[in-house]
Amino acid sequence: LDNQNHVLPKPRYVRVNTLKINTETAIQELERIAKVKIDDVVPDMLVLPGGTDLHNHRLVLDGSIFLQGKASSMVAVALCPKPGWKVIDACAAPGNKTSHLAALMKGKGKIIACEINKKRLVHLDDTIRRSGAHNVEIIHCDFLDINASDRSFSKVRAILLDPSCSGSGTSAERLDHLLPSYSTDHQDEAAANGPRVRKLAAFQKKALAHALSFPAVERVVYSTCSIHQTENEDVIKSVLPLATSLGFELATPFPQWPLRGRPVFDGAERLLRTDPSQDTEGFFIALFVKKLRSLPPAQ
Ligand code: SAM
């Protein structure tokens, strides 16, 4: 909001697809139409003035840049998969984060992109084709039905889990709520505890527990674009005993980021939230990392 309470257009975030173009070249091209800044948190992310229309820009159409929000782009960076790893994107369509993983892995290794919804598979397929990633295998299935002990998944080292959620951090209604003197606490409360969100949270917990059960997995990132505690801190809290028993601990993605999880359990300060009024979208990120077993002392 400006000082007269007008809603200002959100900055236009652009993720450079480093599989196709380097950031300097993208900046040069985009500077022909607008002022371009480099984001100070997410690598290869550019910030253009709100309202810059890029939908038909050549770099968008050919997959050199993606119009992906900043918070959404923090998820794959938090997972930090290494080139050469085998990685699962558990709930992949439309594939923004899958293509980001491929870029971070420099096209090396393998990404298994799992999607349950047949119609959304078309978008996933299109995104991957446009991104120029050649190491993505798309599978049409329920992530919960993947057998973690199957040989084809025994070497999976990292899982990105961005499950279906209420979308309350990005919805237009939520942005209306940002207008001053519009009290929504009770409405948020009702939505957060309603049957839809509870059903989503039940799936989110199951999917997160499943992700943690893959035998070689050492990093799992969980994200939502929800502002509801029910889908965020409560999900993490409920799987923590299982995670701990499997040797995982919560790590702190983007330690310099100021807004952390709601303090509903010890360690929630390691979780990350983005604020829909400050950061344009309300996202939530949790990162589980397997503790390295200490080697026995040398004889
Ligand atoms: N990560 C995506 C991106 O950044 O482009 C967005 C993912 S969207 C929030 C969640 C996706 O998970 C939807 O496409 C939905 O159809 C899919 N999904 C929901 N339940 C699933 C399941 N059990 N197995 C696999 N995919 C599922």
C-alpha cells in the first residue's frame, strides 16, 4: 500500500533459467523494456517494476526466463540438490519448481516428477519441454503409492514436496484482507480449521511422512502457499517424532530471512514464512536434513 492506501502493483519477479541463458544476458535483454534489479536473496532472480507485462516476451515463450514468484523460487534453492543426484519432485505440476531443480542441478543427475492429475500433466510436460531440461522423468501417479523400497527409488537423495494446499497465501481474497480496517481474524480462523483445510493437512502429513521414509533420502523440503498454521507448523510438528526417529533434524533455510515459523514448538524458529503483505505471497518452507552419522574412531 502507498501512503494513501492504494494497492501498489507487486514487483514482477523473474527467474532466469540458467539451463538456457545466463543471468547477465537476461538482464541485458530485459533492460530494453524496464529497469532490472538483481534479487538479494534468491540467486538468478531478477526484479522488475510491478505491472511490467512479460507474458508474451520472447524469453518467456522460449523458456529462458520463468515468471515465478520469489517465495516460490526459494523452495528448490532451500533443497539445494547437487548436480548428479537423484531427486523426486513429489507433487510437480505445473513444474515451476521441477524446472528450477533441473537448473540448480545443471541438467545433471535425474529428477522424477510425480503428478496425480492427468490434466495438469500436460502443463508439467510443457514446462519441462520449454525449460530445456533433459533429465526429468514425468510419472503419472499418486506419490503415496510410490514404493520407497523399490530399487528405482533406492538412490533418491532429495525430495521436494509442494503438495496441494489451500492457497490462502496467494489468493485474491487474501490480498483484499490486506486492506486496512478489514478485520479477518475470525474468518481466517474459521477457514484454517474448516473441513477443507483439515483434509488437506491430513494429506500433507501423510505425504511428508512418506517422503521421509525413502531409504537414501538426506534432504526433504516441504512447502505450501498457505498462511494457515494447520497446513504449516502443525504438519511439521506432527511428523517431527517420526523424522527424529529416522535421523532427521530441522535445518534453517535462508538463515538471514527474518520471518520464521510461529512458535508452536521448540525449533519452529527454523521454519520459514513469507508475509503476503511484505513479500507479495504467503509461503511456508520447512527443510529436513539427515544428520550425518559420526564415524567410529580410527583404530
Ligand atoms: N510444485 C508445483 C510448481 O511449483 O509448479 C506446484 C504444485 S501444486 C501446489 C500441487 C500439485 O500436486 C498439483 O498439481 C496436484 O495435482 C498434485 N498432487 C496432489 N496430490 C498428489 C498426490 N497424491 N500425488 C502426486 N501429485 C499430487
